[in-house]
Amino acid sequence: MIKQLRPRLAVAMIAVATRLGAQVGAAPTAPASSSTAKGQIVGVVVDSLNRAYLSGADIVIEGGRAAVQTDSLGRFKIDSLAPGLYQVGVFHARLDTLGITLLTQPFRVGADSASIVLLAVPSAVTLIRRSCRIQTGPYGESAVIGQVIDPENLKPVARAEISIAWIEIEVSKESGFRRSPHLLRDSTDDSGAFRICGLPNSLQATLQARRGSAVTGEIPISLGDRPIELLARTVLLSPGESGATSGNAAVTGTVILENARTNAGTRVELVGTDIVTGTDENGEFSLRKLPSGSKVLLVRHVGFAAETIPVDLSSREEKRVKVKLSRFVEMMDPVLVKARRTAGLDKVGFNQRRKTGLGFYIGPEQLANARPRVLSDILRQVPSLRVSYGVHGDVISSARGMTSGCMQYYLDDAPYVEFRPGDVNRFVTASEVRAVEVYHGPETPAQYARAGATCTTIVIWTRWKVRG
């Protein structure tokens, strides 16, 4: 649990004393000796913010003299207490992120009696009023608040830039299809705290932290449909390991494929690195020697919808995740699909690079006419590439003989490494591909060039990045 030093909102709650064993129709019992009779505290912790119970919270009385954890329904009980004054406090990672403490006023526990305690996390409206200087912003009244900390020493990271980015899509008869990108920023204070207010509800966005050259992954976040929503998020950023591509963190997990006979062969990669692995028959996988921080896993399997999973990595604790992939089914109005693809290809720079005349480009229009079954069917359209049969699938190579056999892939702007030559068809389905760029040697754009090597570079854009 992360203990914070910044000022907190202390919330006093209800404590009601009742006689132990008191029930309707019960025969009265003789009072126990005051020197030996004990009391108890029972209670419930409610998470008003998420409309749920707060499970797994540490319940402490009198500075740690007794401690228990709440169960799945937020309940707790502390027995065998000597009569006297007590105060109950609640500790939980969610409260640390919100910057609040749940604490009762002192109350008396009597001999042979139970004190009933009800504690509740404040509502979104209450917390936003406390955190946001301006209640209503340009886009709404919702907010995202949290803290940025170092994953290794758990110290706050001050002066980090926090940004939230999202796309707003409008369709009307007057303006047709319009796609508007939005970006809001904040900087962390000395305690690592941040707040971004004035957000819309029903929001699908990405959250990212940056300090100097150190940067987290683009963490997917969402806000619900209530008029005012609040999301609390702790972000892990390693400012001392800028640009690190390896470390001592680890993540393990299970990937379940919907209605599949086996869970083997799913590709799991850490976005922004070349670290990748596959699942076994039981869907189990393990990634080790990972850089610490808030990152994103990309999980994909042929014929299934890909999933992006945020993971907070640290050498202090191995992360465990469970993912279920659903069968891939695409349904959308064709006009909207075309408009979204065009806008998406503009965003990733595909249309701008195509105008330079360097490289070979396959856009949505060529893909629609070709009706490819697998990725290698798409790459057969490139005159400078050779597609040949291999043990693990079609092997892609250069037909120009000028790149010394060096082949490199970028999938949605992240390096993609084949397990074995020819297995790319197993992890990228033709129906997911929205555009392809192919470059040889010196014509390769700087962002895709490998230092000291002359390679054939294949850049693949899928529906998960282009969004259409």
C-alpha cells in the first residue's frame, strides 16, 4: 500500500453501539464482569464513487493496534476489545490515489457490546468540488485525478506532465463527418498529484505521463454515463530510467479464446518495445526483464478481436492478468468506415508519406478490391517483395537483393518481431489491415530506419490504430 504525505480529506462516519447477543425474544443475561468482558467493532466500507463495496481495505484502530481487511462485501469485524475509546481508520490504494483518509470520530466500545461502523468513500461530486478549481470546463463536469509515483521506491514524481487525449466524432447533414482531436494537460505537484477537470462523461481516452525523455504507455481510460464522473488513477513513471527497454519487472497471465479448442498461439507484446511472447495450450504466458512503469500489453490472435491491457510494472511485485478474446466481427456503416479510415490515416501520417513518392503504399481502396485472405496475400501486391512458402507459413523477403536479407516490421507504429520467419500471418489477419507501407534502404523514413543497417521495412496499419 502506498502511504502519502500530502494533505488529505478526513471523513468522519457513524458508530452505533449495541449490546452483544441482543435480539427480539431473547432472555436477558447477567452483565459480565467489567474486568474480563470484551467488546467488538463490526462495520462496512462503501465505495460511493464506484457504487460498490470497498474490498481488500486495511482497517486499523488506534494506530495499528488491531488490523483486519474488508471482505468482498466491504465487511469487517474486530473482536476481543477491552472497553474504552476507539477510532477506526481505513487504508486502501484507491484512497491513496484520491488523496483522502476515512476516519471515524473517537467512540466508546463497551463491555459485552458491539459498535457498528459505516464508512463511505465520498461521491464523485464531492471529490470534484474539492479537487477542481473550476467545476464546469469546456467539455463537461467530469474529472480524472491521481498521483504519479516511481515504481521502485514509491516516491512521488513532481513536475511530470500528464495528458489526456481523445477523439470526438460528429456526424451531421450540414458538416458531414467531422473528427475533432482533444488534448488536456496538467503537471504534478511536489506530492506527485495531478487533476484534469472539465472532461465529458461517456469518454474513451488515453492517459500518459512524461518527464523529460521518460514516458509511460498510452493508458486506455474510460468514464461512465452518469452526469458527473470521476476516475482516480495512480501512474507509475521511472524518471531515472529514461527510455529503458528492459528491467527487472515481470508480468504473467492467461489468455482465453472464446469458443476455441485450444488457447495456444496468442501473441502478447509490450507496446513500445520488441518484447513479445506466445501462449501455451492453457493460454499461459510470461514476460520477464521488463522496464518498470505504467505500460500497455497488446494481445492478439487470428480471427479474434485484439485487446489492449494496461499494466503497472515494478520489480517489487510480479503482475498477473487475465484476458478473454472474443471472436472478431466487424459491423459499421460503410460511409462512416470510409470517413474514419481517411481521418485515421491522416493522423498516423500515411497519406502525407504517400505524397512524397518514396516507398510503396497499399491503401484501403486497393485492399477492398483485392479481398485478401491473409497478410501475405496483401504483400504479394508489392513488386519489390518476394513471397515464398516456409515451414511456419509464407516467408516475406526482398526481391531487390539490396538489403542483405534484413527484414523489419512495424505494426501500428510499434516494432513487430516474428517468432519464426513466416509466422506473421498467424498474428495479423487480413481483415484487420487498413494500410501498408513498404520501404527499402535509404528511402525509409527516419522514424523507421534502423541505425547501421539497410533493411526492407514493412509498416502495417490495422483497424485498432486507424479506427475504421
